[in-house]
Amino acid sequence: MSTYPPISEQLDDLEAARTEGRRKMDWALQHMPILQELRQQFREEQPLAGATLGMAMHVEAKTANLVELLALGGAEVAITGCNPLSTHDDVSAALDANDDITSYAKRGVDDEAYYAAIEAVVAHEPTITVDDGMDMVYAIHEDYPELIDTIVGGAEETTTGVHRLRAMDEEGELKYPVFAVNDTPMKRLFDNVHGTGESSLATIAMTTNLSFAGKNVVVAGYGYCGQGVAKKAAGQNANVIVTEVEPRRALEAHMEGYDVMPMNEAAEVGDVFITTTGNRDVITREDFQAMKDGVLLANAGHFDIEIDLDGLSDLAVDEYEARDGVRAYEMDDGRRLNVIAEGRLVNLAAPVALGHPAEVMDQSFGIQAVCVRELLENGAEYDAGVHDVPDALDREVAEIKLDAEGVEIDSLTDTQAEYMDSWSHGT
Ligand code: RBV
């Protein structure tokens, strides 16, 4: 059994932390109608009774409402963070106060404590895993394969995690079913686009007290996250430049009206750089050498590998904290390149970061909750491997949200439904 302590044994003023954490959770929940609706259902029906959930996610107020929903549904939950800088200790403490929840998440832990906390979660012997980035699936497959037999399945929140899982699956190494929550429309079209776009830009603005208007904002990667960042930056009157490696996405960005060019050209003209590729070495030494004085560098991808910080450090003659969350690297010619939040995912890891807005996380976490329910109700129907979220579940969550927003839509008449299903009609 792990000896790593839960957050409640790591904080001095525990009561004050719990009160503040609960206040943050209450505020978020007011703006999460899907989770509110599912709370009622889960409390009454106890669909998760008997399950033990092992989770690694960004432990802050919205995630905490998901965790509490899962506990209300009858599960025992053990959770830790999925990034060393995204945890809100007060929220972690509020969660840990719940008898059915143990939270090991703590902000600012070093690598050793980060992985010890994951092991502490695994020691609860989860029957279901919920990940943001695949840390839990990885730890279990690498170090605790004996647990796999009793694991019903898992759910994965983010693009990077799903990408890793698919690679694992292709090599036949993924030994239990995992839902690709990231890929389902109710997640990807909202969380990745609006959530990443809004929260990344808001966090950069709050951290630097600078504007995007009139600036050249370079967005690396034009996937769903990059599209969101580009759109919202353009909405704040920036000149958007997109860099891509995929011809169709590059063409899409071009037809959207953005400038498209290689990074080494963008490096010369950019004022703000935001990486969203999920890949490593996107901004490198040669790029730093071409950049203007005062540029801002931020990453919105899951891992801190997109900006080559070692290369930047090598080039720098001086480094200092220019502001909270901003590290300046001074070059020998006097240029200062400013990295926000250590190049970690900026919308969650900067000191002022709050993650995505509550409304979008309501959708993503609504999907997480119904996926966990599905695994418990029908887990035996899913083979080991990556699975799409069943369309009926995606629709169920969309309908709850539309209802809560007071938005009504049409439905097909029988004749229309028949027409759509038929191939024998002509003019
Ligand atoms: N994300 N979580 C939050 N809890 O505030 N904000 C963003 C939060 C998730 C988002 O779903 C994305 O896929 C993932 O973080 C990247 O790690």
C-alpha cells in the first residue's frame, strides 16, 4: 500500500482551504446544468455502486464537480493531478473531505511526488480509470498489470491522451477498453475550440496585462484547438498567422483568411506565439534566434515539449522572472523572449489560470460521467482498445444542455425520416 499522503495531511490551514475550495465548486456548479441534471439521476439510480474510480485530471473546481457527481452515483473515487501546476489545493482539500473521495493532488509537486501520487491512486485498485493525458492507463499497464483483469474500462479526456492510446492500441498493447471522450462532438467541437481559444488567450492577457489588438499572433497547429485560438485571437483584432504541417489544414487556415507560413518565417514577425500541436520541438533554437525583442511564448498543448526550453536556456545570457508566470530569457544582443507558465499548458498552469470556462467543461464532464455509467452498465460489450463514445450518449448530453439553455429544435416528421433513409427516390 502506498504511503503517499492525501492532500488533507499536507496542508496547514485545512478548514480554510476546504471552505474556499467548496465556494469555488459551488460557483462552477451553478454554471454546469448537465452535471446538475446528472447529479439528480445518479443520486437516485446509483449506477456506479460498487465501482472504484482512479482518476488523473486537472484538479480544480469543475473537475471536482465531476468527481463529486461520480461519488454521488455510488463510486469510491481516488484522484490526483495530471499536471504538476494545474491543481488548486483548496479544491483538492474540499474533495478530500468527502468520505467517498481521496484526493492526492497538490500544486507544485516535483516529478517524484507527482508519480508517487499516481501510484497512491493505483493502490486503491481502481475498476475504472479516468485520465487526462493517459498517465493512469500507462502506470497500470507498465507497473501494475495484475490489476487489468478486474478493470472494466477507462475514459480519456484529451487529444494527446487519445493519440497515445491509439498508438498503444495499434501495437496491441492496450489491454482494456477506453472511451475516446476527446473525439466525441460534444467535447471536441466545444472544449477544444471555444475552451482552449478563450482560456488560453484570457490567461495570457491576465498574466502579462498586454493586448492582442494589432499584434501578430502565431498559432502553431490548426487542429480543433488551433482553430479556436486563431478565431478568438482574430476576434480580438490580432493578425493571425498559422503554421501547419498538414496540407488540408493549412489550406483551411488560408481560406479562413489567415496568413500561413513556416515557423522560421513566422518567427521573424510574430509578437505572440501559441503552440497547439501536441508535438515536440515546434519552436526551436533557429526560431528563437530570429525573434523580435519582447515576444511572448506560450503553449496550449497537453505537454511542455512544444517550445524547446533547453535550447532557449542555452542561448540565453540571463534568465529572470519578469512577472508572476513570465520568465524572461535575455539574448546576448539584448532581446528578451518571454515564456509564460514554463511552457506548460498555459490555460491551466499559469499562476492565474482557471482552465476552460465552466460551460464547456460541463459538456466534457457530462460525457465523462455517462461514459463511466456505460462502462458499468455495458462494459462487457467493449473489447480491449479505443472506442468512440456511443452517439446516443453524445446526443443525450446535448439534449440536456439544450433543454437547460431553453433552446428548442425541430424534429423530423415520419415522412422526412423515411426520405432520409431511402435511396430509391429521384427527382
Ligand atoms: N481541461 N480541463 C480544464 N478542468 O479547468 N480545462 C481544460 C479544467 C481539459 C480539456 O478538456 C483538455 O482536453 C485537457 O484539459 C488538456 O489537458
